[in-house]
Amino acid sequence: MLDHDSQKDILDILRNRRLSSVFQPIVDMRSRDFLAVEALTRGPQGSPLHSPAVLFPTAESVGLIRELELSALEGAAMAFRKLNLKAKLFVNISPMSLVSANAVTIARNILARTGLSATNVVLELSEQYQTEDYSALTKSLAAFKQEGFGIAVDDLGAGYAGLKTWSQLHPDFVKIDRHFISGIDEDPIKREFVRSIMTMAQEIKSRVIAEGVETFEEAQVLRELGVRYTQGYLFGRPNAHPRISDNVNRVADRPAMRDRALANRKVIGALAQDFPSIDVHTRLEDVVRLFKTHSSISSLPVLLHHTPTGIISRQQVLEIFSERFGPELHGRKPVAQFMNDQPIVVEFDTPLEDVSYLLTEDVQQDLIQDLIIAQQGRYRGIAKTSALLRAITDQQISSARHANPLTQLPGNVPINERAQSLINEQNEFWVAYCDLNDFKAFNDVYGYALGDKAILLLANLLSEAIDSDIDFVGHIGGDDFILLMRSENTPDLCATICDTFSNQIRQLYDPVALGKKGIWSQDRQGQRSFFPLMSLSIGLVKPELTAGLRADDISTLASMAKKEAKRMPNGGVFISDTRHPGYWRAAG
Ligand code: C2E
Ligand code: CA
Ligand code: CA
């Protein structure tokens, strides 16, 4: 296209307001809700300028980028207001527009017209532009910040500067470029990149958004890397009316590390497969067609609105259709007339044991039938009975082998495996060795049943305090627990755990002991002595991830830290600075 024509086209777009905006969700994986939407601009439908990847470079080449971006901003703000979403609005803006004269004032006026506040708007500045005048850009960004706008670095990793440079701007958000997210589950280098961005972002207090998430596997890896905000086709495509896909629940509900280890708490939802569903009005001939195109599907759930009301199996349908004149007689009738209208519907978070009990308790129950999984009554997927049986068997075997029988928490084997994989991934982590003080005296006086209660109380407290997406609790045995922690505030968290324990444990003592702040019992030499109320000691160490470090070393480092912690009266956290076995290997 000639520049002259291009200029005419862009001017036409500007004069006749021929831009439109679509919005893509940026999802908070914890709340499963919108953090924000990103506005993406579209040129006139059917024109070569429809795609923003053509539109904006064209406008730039004819010197109209600023005008076009301001027009896009106004359009996006207006459409966003109409959506009435409780979310922030992210908009793309080029450095050329940012540094142009009176940019802040113009942006302020646009927002005033649309009734949006700057504090709800985040400007995305792409790393892909090469910036010559860095100081002008910094100055201009500071003015926008002053006005209340948020700042995001877009396409991080795709451009020139890298986060080190951007860190001086203190962006509120950094968006990791799609290139590093795509296939991250199969690429250790990409994982390393994201991990280092996470660390750096924590230091400069920016929040990280992963762009271009397309698969469950990518999402799962991001979750384990601690990435909380995501954007991508898996969770929602750009649309005039953005919606978060149900896939968010599927990712968030996938059993996290702790739950996977806590095999006995596995829920039926983990077995749900994403089968298509049909509506009660669907014609039988269309059902046949669905079965033909999806050859792996054995039955289809039938929904009324979103609620499962029936199920129809491949075999049922084929039988009807193989009758003489079956297709002609029944093809156009609604599936509701043929379905099994008493399907087995199970809520997503029902433990596997409960489901198996429910099935076997009722002798009438047809065990071949697929189960419908629902969440708050809405259809979520199908689980096969065979998968249920297999999962129950697996979990019984693995929990017997690996979990502590009292707390069901993972024991030594999984603890070591987890430590080893953190070492292999060169993933910085804390090890916390948790040990009760004066437990033996309590156990002697109150009996082992209450002793078990004290251990369970600690197990629950630990499991609840940690972030199960990234942290790990293991139970070595007795009153000894190990945490493998990646939460950034681990030392504070451990201190809080010690305090909470001191409070909660009081409920297991009688009033007399509480009054005296302890109990009388025999010490190890058989002498009657006074023992204070139980307290928790935590020895904490951040192993130095040097070459040759092994899982055994981790447990030794942790034991050393615990020994120091035990010296402190009334428990508490001790942080060890012996971070590498070299110190004692050299000494011994
Ligand atoms: P961007 O800012 O990186 O926006 C994200 C782009 O990635 C969008 O393409 C979006 O549709 C696409 N995308 C989102 N999730 C996925 C995914 O899971 N997989 C894949 N393959 N792609 C995904 P779109 O809308 O075509 O925009 C392309 C680029 O055009 C944007 O990249 C942005 O740089 C630019 N752009 C869009 N709107 C504006 C605007 O209003 N102003 C300016 N200056 N640039 C804009
Ligand atoms: Ca963007
Ligand atoms: Ca981007």
C-alpha cells in the first residue's frame, strides 16, 4: 500500500470512529475471578487494517500512531464502562504516545469523558519497541503514575531491555511474553526464565502475569512456579463481552502438591473428564452424530439448563437406531424420551471413598454407568467407574507405602523425592524442621489418644498455614515434621505457626494445668519434675544449592537447625547459617 493511501485509510478510521475493542480476561487464579481485562483494538471488519498487528505499525509509518492510540483508548474506556466489570482495564500504549506533548492531560480528559478513574487503568508498555530516549520515557511514566495510572511492562523477554532495566521504572505488573509460556511444561529453560522473573519481580514488588496460556499442562507448571495471574486462550479469548472459561476451575481444583500427597483426601473431581454435554431437547439423530465424531465417548450427560437430568449411553442409542425404521421413527425425537433419567450425579469435591461407598451400598446400582460430576449442581464432567476403581486401588497402595498412618501426610520417601526435585530444578527453598517440646510428658500424663490429638493438631496447623501450591508438609514420624517451603515470607510464617500452636494446644490441657502453666510428670531419670505446656520449635535453613548437594544433606542441615532451635526455651524459630554440607564435611 502507498503511504498516501495508508494515511487516507487511517484518517478515515479516525474521522468515522471505525475502531472497536475486544477484551481478554487477565485472571487471578486464586480468586478465579478477573484481575483485569486487556483491551485489544480492531480496525474495520474485513479491511487489511483489522488486525492490530497491521493497524498500529501502519499508523506509525504515516505519523498517526498517537492519534490512533488515543482514539483506541477512548473507545476501549467507553466500551469497558458499559461492561460494568469489577476489574481493572489494561490498555496498550507505545512509547511515542507516552512521551508526546501533554500526553497526561489528554489522557485525563479522555477518562473524564468516559467516567473512568486513572486508578482503574493500567498502561501496557511493550518491551518490543526500541527506546532511544530512555530518560524522557522515565519522566513521562512518572507523570502517568502520579496521575494514578498503573504501569505494566508487556511482552517481557521479547525485546531489548530485560527486567533489570525496567525495574528502575517500578512497574506494577510485568507480563511475560507468550514465547516463554508456550510449551513451558516441556522446557526447563523456559521454567528457569519464569522462575528468575518471579524472584526479580518480588524484589521490585511487581506482580507477574503470564501471557498466552493455552494448555492445562502449562497452567499447572505456572501454578507450581507461583504465578498467580494469567492471560490466554485457555482461560478466555478476546471478546466484546469477556468471559472467564470454566477451565480456571479445572486448573485451580486440580489437586495441588499437598493434596496429591494426601492421597486419602483425593476427590472424585480429579477424575472428571471433559465430555461434551447435550440438552434435553437434542434430537436423537444429533446424539448419534456426536457419538460418531467422538469415538472415545461412552455416554453423554443430558442437561436442563446447566443441571444434569439424565444420561444416555452409546449402546442405548445404537440399539434404538438398529431397530427397523429406528432412525425414521425416533431420529427427530428429543433425547429426553430415551435417556436414563436417574443418572448418578456426584459433587466435585466428594472424596473417592464416599463415592465408592455410595455405589456399592446400593445393590440396584448399575456399576457400568458413567458418573456425572457436578459442582454446585452444574455439570462439570464425566468420571468412569473403572477410573474410580483404579484410583482407589492406587491410593490405597501408595498411601500405605508413603504416608504417615496417623496424619496421612507424606513420609520420608516422598519428602526426599520432593527435596531432590527442588535441588534438581535449582529451585531456592527453605527447609523447616518442626519438633514439639515437652510432648513426652504430655503423652505420659494424658495418654496416647490425646497425644495423637496433639500431633494431629500440629499436622492440621502446618497444612493450613502453608501455600499448598508451592509449599510441602511431610511427617517424619512421632512429633517430627518437615516443611519444604517456597513462600517468600517463610521465616515470618514459621514464627506465626509457633505462636498459633501455643494458643491452640491449650485446648488439650485441663484448667489446673493451664493455671499452673504446666504439668508434673517423671523425667527421663525417673525424677518427678515440672514440664511447661507444649511449645513448638522450628529449625529453619535455606540450603545453598551448590553442585553435589543431595536430599540426605537437606535432612542433615535441617536436623542441625532443629538442635539449635531446641535450645531456646518455649520454642520458636531458629534460622541456621550452616547452609551447606561443605562446612561439616570439611570440619569432619
Ligand atoms: P499483545 O499486547 O501482546 O496482546 C496479546 C495478543 O496475544 C492478542 O492478539 C491476543 O489475542 C493474543 N493472545 C492472547 N492469548 C493468547 C493465547 O493463548 N495464544 C495465542 N497464540 N495468542 C494469544 P491481538 O489482539 O491480535 O493483538 C496483537 C498485538 O497488537 C498486541 O499484542 C498489541 O501489541 C497490539 N495491540 C492490540 N491492541 C492495541 C492497542 O490498542 N494499542 C496498541 N498500541 N497496540 C495494540
Ligand atoms: Ca498487551
Ligand atoms: Ca503481550
